[in-house]
Amino acid sequence: LYPGTGFEAHVDSIIKGAPLLGYKAEKASADPRASAAMPAVCGVEDRNRTAPFPFCGNRFEFRAVGSSQSCAFPIAICNTIMAS
């Protein structure tokens, strides 16, 4: 799982004692490199389509698993994380 440089820097600052809250997803402009198209505002989060559980700016996303795979392990991990 690669959450992106912005989120990674936020986690590093939390480890060093900074507040937990305060992460803000960054926006960037994607240059289409074509004179007939305008730049589009987009997120800088991880958009790796092969990641089953990517961090996307301000949330984690679940992606469907293949027909030969089971979603039991990722769900067990999520339940373990949320357990208090």
C-alpha cells in the first residue's frame, strides 16, 4: 500500500508528535499536453488500479477482488484495525 507522499509526510509528523488531525488532500493540475485541451484539476492520491485497498486523498477505498480470490483476509484486517 502506497498512500502517496503527502499522506506519508503526515504520518511521519504524527510519529514525531504532531496532531493526528489536519491532513488535507492535495490537488494538482494535470497537464493534457495538448493545445486544444485545458488542464484538469485532480487529486494527487494513489490511483494505482492494482492496489486492493488504496488510500485516496481522505479515505481508503475497497476494490473488488478477482473471482479466484477471497476478500476474507482484507476484511479481517479492517475489523482488527477498527476493534477497540
